[in-house]
Amino acid sequence: MNERFEELDERELLREIAQTQKKLERRGRITALAGIVLAAILIVALLICVPAALRTLDQLNTTLSQTNTTMQEAEKALSQAQNTLAGIDTMVEGVNSIVEDNTEQLSGTLEQLSEIDFESLSQSIEQLSAIVQPLARLLKLA
């Protein structure tokens, strides 16, 4: 390529330099224009995406806040449920104790009742009645 420029006179060299300069200037303008277009596209994209992203982050923040509140309420409800279950366990233990005590007393009473000789008791009552009736008649007369 240097050989080509060596054969040219000054005027042709200046013309060649001017054409090369114009080509470089055109490429520079195209590059600058492409950069401006890309910057404009980027700015428009940011103007569209940033507010949407901020709204999404705000909604996410609100959702997380509500989730935290819900979790705290769930923890309170769980704690209350555990306390209620503990109270129910205590109550059931008390009822079991009462049932066991009453069962033991009822068993003892049934054993005592089974030891009673009802025939002898019936005979004793008849004998007592036989003694008391003449006394009652005697006291009425007096």
C-alpha cells in the first residue's frame, strides 16, 4: 500500500487523505449516532424498568411485612393452643385422679356390700319387728 502512495503526487495524496478523512469522519458519526441511539434506548429502558422494579420491590416489602405480621400472629395462636393443651392435660389428669379415687371407693363399698349377709339381716329385722310390735302395743295402752 505504501508503494501506491509513493507513485501519487502531492495533490492526489491530499485528495486520498481527504477521502480517507471523510470515510473516518462518516464512520465516527455513525459510531457516535449508534452510541446515542443505544444510550437513548438504555435511558428509555431504565425509565420503564426502574419504576416497575421499584413498584415490585415495594409490593414485595409490603408482602414481607404482612407475612411477618401473620407469622407473629400464628406464633401467638400456637402459644395459646399449647397453653390450652397444657390446661386440658392438667384437667384430664385431675379427672383421671377423681375417677380412680371414686373407682377405689366404689370398689370398697361394693366389697362391703357383698360381705353383708342379707338373709341374716332380713331375719334380724323380722326378729326386731317381732320384739318392737308388742312393745309398741304395750306403750299405746299405757
